[in-house]
Amino acid sequence: MRVSCACKRGGIRASAHKSGMIHLLFLLAVVLSCEGCPEKCLCSIQTVKCQNQDLDAIPHSLPANTKFLFVTGNRISHISVDSFPTRLELLTDLYLSGNEVESVDAMAFQNLPNLVRLDLSNNKIETFGAFPDGNKLQVLNLSRCFHNHSSMDAVLSLFENGNVFQLTSLDLSNNDLVILPDDIFTGLSKLSSLSLQNSSIISIQNGTLKVPPLRDLDLRDNYLRDLPNTTLAEFSLKPGLHIRLAGNPWRCDCYIEDMVVWLKNSSQVVDTVNLTCADPEDMKLQPLLQVDESQLDCRYSGDMERVLETSYVFLGLVLALIGVIFLLVLYLNRKGIKRWIYNIRDACRDHMEGYHYRYEINTDPRLANLSINSDV
């Protein structure tokens, strides 16, 4: 019995000693990982967080074993090659959201050879340079980055010449994109997930979504009125694709007839029950799945209303431009116009004085005789 108790006590001591050693090794790992932690940042095992510290640049003294880096909620307007002066071989996830970033230089991430996930959401990007050759970037978040349609140049240059051929997931939601060029995603041959939610898109051009092997497409909360047959055909060629279309102002007329038929026969749209008509008024909020083909009518007045709306907008823009040009011309020639008005006034005055003089001569016989004698 005593031998059994002694063995149990020895086992307990060994277990306690082993647990203490594990705890000590864990503390040692934490200490080593925190060695060289930048000021105003928090460091744990392979994770560095520099959040909401009003930084104007990315800290340079990052631990060499950093795998996850969070630099969010600061004031870093420019990402350049100098932002990462030392090579971080283990860094895979980089979060730079909410930093008011306006420009990203070419090769800015060349010292991050194993970067897989990049989050640049909630910024104000105007220019975006290319990624280094051979990069491994797969997930890119650019949500809330492009706040006007002129920023489309930055988007186009990135996808055409930015070396992002390995992308599998792309988030472009909450941007002011309006219209997507037909070849914008041509080079993204591995893209499987694309979010375009709430991006003010009014139409999908032919061939825009033809190349990427998409499996998840989010088109919710845009300004789509219908989907053309070419787009429906492209969707049908991707049987594994899941699409979200809710929140768009669908116009239930004859132009949407093919789309309604497609919705009733396809299982690709995951939120079909949430698709409703926005107009005409008598069909407002009616689910598309409940729309009958006989209801889809293109009335002349409806077409004319659409044409007139466009014409009025165009006419207003033209008149406004003419008015601005006219005012600009008047302002630039204000001295000459003033001189011209004075000359006209003097000429009119001289002319009226001549008429007045002749009138006085004709009404007074004495002056008339004097005038005849003087002429003689």
C-alpha cells in the first residue's frame, strides 16, 4: 500500500514538473515573439496589431516571425517600397483597412513573398501599382476603396497589369463602379468568388463574367433593371455558380421576359424569393417568380418615358454647358463689351441730335430760309 502511494506521489510530481516545463516554454515563446515589438503595437505569437494608433507609416521594426499583421484605423496615405524595408518570409495575412490610403506603389509588397491575403478596405485609393512577379496573393479586399467613377482607371490598371493572376477571391463591394468594362476580369483565370454588392452597377456588359471560373457572385443592391440574354448564357455555362441578385430595381416589362423564364428554370440564384418588381407601378413589389408572361408588356408610353428622361437629362447638361461658356466669354471680354456699349451710346446720341436739329429747322420758317441761303 505504501509503495502504491509513493508511486502515485511520484507520478503527480512528474506530471506537475512536466506541466511547469510546458508553461515555461510557452512563456518563453511569448517573450521571444514580443522581442522587437514596434512601439504602439501589441505582439503575440506570430501576430502584430497596430490598430487605431494614429500612425502615419507602417512600423518598420516588425518581428521576423510575423505571420498576421494588422495596421488598421490609422492615417497612412501612401504605401511604398519603403513601407516594408525588411523581408518578412512568414507573413501571409496583411490588414490595412481604414487608413485613408490614397496610393499604393508598384512593388510595394516585394518583401512579402508569401502574402496570401490583403485587406485594403475602407480607404480612398486613386492609384494602384503592380504586384511583384511570382506573388502568391489569393484574397484581395478592396471594399469601400473607390468613391467615384474616375477611380475605374486604377481598377483597370490593377487587373490588367497588376500581376494578380493567382486571385481566387475578390471583394469590390460598396464602390462607385457604375459600369464594368467587358474585359476587366479577363486575366483572373482562377477567380472563384466575386463580390460586387452595392457598387452602383447599372448593367453587365457582354463577356464581363465569361472568363473567371466563378462559383460565388454577389450582385445585390445595385441598379440592375434586367439581365441581357448574353449574360444569362454566361451564367448557364457555370453550373456550380451561386448568384445573389436581391435589392435591384427590376423593371418588369417585355425586356425581362427571358430573365423571368431563366429564374424559374435555374437553381443558380440563391435569393430568388427576394427578387421583386420595382416598376411599373401596378406590379411594384410583385415577386418575379409570380410574374406571368402576359403581364410583361412594353407599352409605348413606358418606352417614351424612358427616352424622355434621358433626353431631358442630356438637354439640361447641354444648356448648362452653354450657359457656363457664355458667362465665361462675357467675363473675359468685359472691357471690350463695355467700350462697345459706350460707342453705341455715343453714336445713338449723335444721331438723335442730328434728328433734333433737323426737326427744329423744319418747324421754324426763319431757320428754314437761313438754312437754304447758307446752302446756296
